[in-house]
Amino acid sequence: MTILILMGPPGSGKGTQAKVLAGRLGVPTISTGDIFRASVAGGTELGRKAQQYIDAGEYVPDELTNAMVRERLAEDDTRSGFLLDGYPRTLDQVAVLDELLAAQDRRLDAVVELEVDPEELVQRLLRRAELEHRSDDTEEIIRRRLQVYTEQTLPLIEVYAERGLVIPVDGAGEMHDVSQRILQLAESLLHRDR
Ligand code: AMP
């Protein structure tokens, strides 16, 4: 069983690489950003509550986010493991995840950190904004999202590093090359499991 977190700043290619990694490992990806966006698109109550934060580049309050993840992790497909993409993002979320895993007598295997130079991130995000027209991809919001990441999420790396769980991966350059590094990592994780 493999339980992983994929961490990386906005624009690091986290969503794409999460799918590559989870696909190779044969576990579902749980992307809180995707779930929020689907809730907004579907006009659900969660979506209505989350939208203002997402559009402003702010984090959705922990209470809402944690409740959503709690429900998601109770689903059957997570039994053989899962990969979290975009969660946890705050210290409060780390505490809740610890509690959820402990209650199920499971533990985290690793935290994969995608490392990308901040300058490269802004350029990539602006390019994506043109292609995808996401409501949170204007330059001002992009800068805000990077700031929020630095302030609230970067400290989590330290927490997990102290537990010896962090595996850094170079996220620079072409998406395809990053995927190759991610697949190499997947092989070593599969080996480790045996
Ligand atoms: P992402 O696609 O992972 O960049 O997420 C898009 C947006 O969804 C973020 O900018 C936040 O507004 C919200 N979001 C996603 N995951 C979380 C989380 N773990 N905690 C709070 N807000 C989140």
C-alpha cells in the first residue's frame, strides 16, 4: 500500500505529474483543486462556498477542505493507497491528515516535492492562463497564489523533512523530462514496497 503526498508550488506541473505518478503506482489521485473546481462547476453548496476563495487565489478555509478530504478518504478506492495532490496545504490540514491516517491505522510513505525556480513558475502560469482560461490565472492572482504557497505551504516541507519523508524531484524544464524523473521515482517506490 502506498500513501503519498505530491507537493509543489502553483505552476510546478503538480497536477500532471500527480497523474503520471499515481498511474504508474496504480493508486487513485485525490486532487483537492480538481474536486473544488468540479464542485464550482456543478453548482454544489461546497462549490458556492469555495468559489470566492479560489477566484481570489486564497486557500479555501481548513474546515471546508478537511471535511471534504475526510469524506473522500472514506471511499473504498483509497484502500490500496492513494496520492494526494494539493493537500495538505496548511499546518492544520497536516494535523487532520495525521489524525485521519492514524484512525485507519495507516501511515504516510513519502512526500514528493517538485522543485521549480520561482521565475519559471510565473512564466509557466501566465502561459497556462492563456491556454486554459482558469478564473484564478490572472497575473495578480498568480502572484498572490505563489505568495500564499510560500507563506502557508512551504513550512510543511520542513515538518515532513523532520519525519524523514521528503523526496525532492527536479521540476525544471520540459514536462516530459519531469515525467521521466517522476517515473524513475515510481520505480524506486515500487521496489521499496517489495
Ligand atoms: P490547485 O488546482 O491545487 O492549484 O487548487 C486550486 C485552488 O483550490 C487553490 O488555489 C485553492 O483556492 C483551492 N485549494 C485546493 N486545495 C486546497 C487546500 N488543500 N486547502 C485550501 N484550498 C485549496
